[in-house]
Amino acid sequence: MERRRFITIFLVVFMNVFGFGMILPLLPYYAAEFNAANWTIGMLASSYALASIISSPLLGRLSDRYGRRPLMLVSIVGTIAGFVVIGAANALWMLFLGRILDGLTAGNITVAQSYIADITDDKSRARGLGITGAAFGLGFIVGPSAGGLLSAWGYGTAAFVAAGVSVLNLILVAVWLPESLSEERKAVLAAQPRGGVTLSRLLVALRRPRFGPALVLRAVFWFAFAIFQTTFSLWARDSLGASARTTGLILGYVGVLSLLVQLVVIGPLTKRFAEGSIVVVSLAVAAVSLMIWGFTPTVALVFVSLTPLGIAVALQNTTASSLLSKSVKPWEIGGAFGLSNSLTSVGSVVAPLLGTTLLTFSGWAPGLTAGLIALALVPYAYAMFMRDGPTADVATARPATTGR
């Protein structure tokens, strides 16, 4: 049963990222067909994240109370609707509508992470979350590459294919994925006070000895990486003259690296080294790689400069997620991931707008800015997770999103 669950979650995350990966590198080229300027393309990328700011914590909390499976089904339905609208787009506003629909139900990953946390213990958590990371990697291998190839038949074709894959994902969850929360566990969760994400509750969460630093780590690093992720296609088009197909292949290569790290490296590495050490080293490597990226003059050298970045980001995301899940009570896990993903969504709103603005000054500006942000996070991560790592007992900690 446990193996079946892991396989199903792997496929769920893979199909989700596959569809997302197909569309992401094509959006600048697709929007350009409607005469969208670079700033407008940045707003298009931000629209998804802005919608998910609302949805991620809500879906995470609802999955704590009503189960992971039903919320995952709702999320996938929203993804299907979003892709269909994008595929049928005959005006720029339809691209925005499709991204917003997908963003409002963007709980697939939040719920999948919570599901893994439900069925693993502290010792196996990082390895379990590595499964979602491996699915991410594989999705970003096949997705961008397939999207680039399908662009020859029109950008809408890739969106319709992504919608079809999401339908398969919906069937898979409905037929094969059992609920991870027992009825007794749901009853315990239902007794917990309800609460939304407010500024006061966020400040309380940030003051929690273990949860606060883990939250800051994920949010700030994701902001730095989102500058790369959301501006890379524009940068490749404008600085290198790369086609949609070439851009997809480059991002697919980064996915290959991520997959190899998740399948081969993360397990043995977490057994030999503390997760805090892995976080600090991977942060430093990612920072240097981001700064180098913006100065890369050819497609061939882009593959070289992005190699350490792909490895470092895979290590960072997995270990940071593991640290986050261990910093809260079991019944807070869904809310914790939801709050974390909500904060990363805030970064994903600002990052495309900042990135496209920086591109107007120079092609190297987004990479240098992202790298400096990640570099500034290194001493903080060292202090929080290596030198004076938080040791507060989770059992006495307050709920992640209620601020009680």
C-alpha cells in the first residue's frame, strides 16, 4: 500500500509539473502574438502567483480538515480549466484568465507535500519529499521539451495537451489514491480552531523558533529563484535569440539534473550530512550560479552555467521542505506548507515584474540581482540551521497559520 501511495504521488506531481512546464517557457512567445510588451508578460506570470497567494494556505488548511484526496481533486479540476482557456485563447485577456483559474486552485503541490508528510516519519521525511522533487525534475525534463516541440503546431496545442494530461491526473487520483488521513485524525484536525492567514498570524508564525527560520528560508530563496524562472525565457529570446524549442530544451536539461539529484544523491547525502549543512552549501552554489547566468553569451555556455544551479536548487528545495515539515505539529503540516507556498507566491508576484524591469537595463541584471539575494541568505541559514540551529520542541509550538 505504501509503495502504491508513493508511486501515485510521484505521478500526480509529475503530471502537474509536466503541464506547467509545457506552458511556462512558451508564455512569452504566446503573449507576443497578441503584441504584449515584456512588462505585460511579467504581469502574466505574476497573475498565476497572485491568485495562488489566496488559494495555497486555504487549500492547505482545508486538506488538514477534510482530507488530502478531495482537495487534490478540486485543484486538478481548476488546472484543467485553466489550460483549456489558454489553449482556446484568441486574445491576451484569455491568457490572463487561464493563468488566474489555475492559480486559484494551485494546491496540487501543497497537498502532495502534506500527503508525503502524513505517511513518513522524521527520519524518512527528506527521502519521501525527494519523491516529489524527483517528479518535479522529471516534469521539467519532459514538459518544457515537449512544449517546445509542440510549439511548431501552435502554442495553444501545448495547452490542450497539458489539459489532457491533467485529465489523466484527475482519473489517477480518483481511482488509485487512498486518503492519507484517518477518520480519527480528521476529527482531531476538525477540532482545531479555524483561521485564515493575516499579518498578525504571519508575524506569530515567523517568531516560532523552528518554523519561522524555515519559512524565511523557503520564501526568500524562492523569490531569488523565481527571478530566474520567470525571466529566463524572455532573456533567452532577447539576449541569445533562442527559439521556444531551444528554451524548452535548456529548461529540460535543468530538469534532468534535478531528477538525478532527487533519485541518486539526496538519499545518501541526507544520511551522511545534516540537512542544515546541505541547505547552506546549496544556497552558496546557487547564488554563484545565478550571478554567472546573466553574463553567459551563448546557448552552449548556458548549459554549463546552469549545471550547478540545477543541482543546488534540487538539494535546497528538498531539504528546506523537510526542515519545514519537522518544525510543526503533525496536524499543522498542511497549513504550514500552505502558508509557505503562499509566501513564495508573493515572491512570484514581484519576481517577474522585477525581472522584466531589470531586463530593460541589461541582460545580466536579473541574474546578478537573484544571485545577490541568495548570497545574502547564506549567513542567515548558517546561523539558524548550523551554528545555532533552532531547537524548540515542536510539541509546544503554536499552530502555523492560526497564530494562537
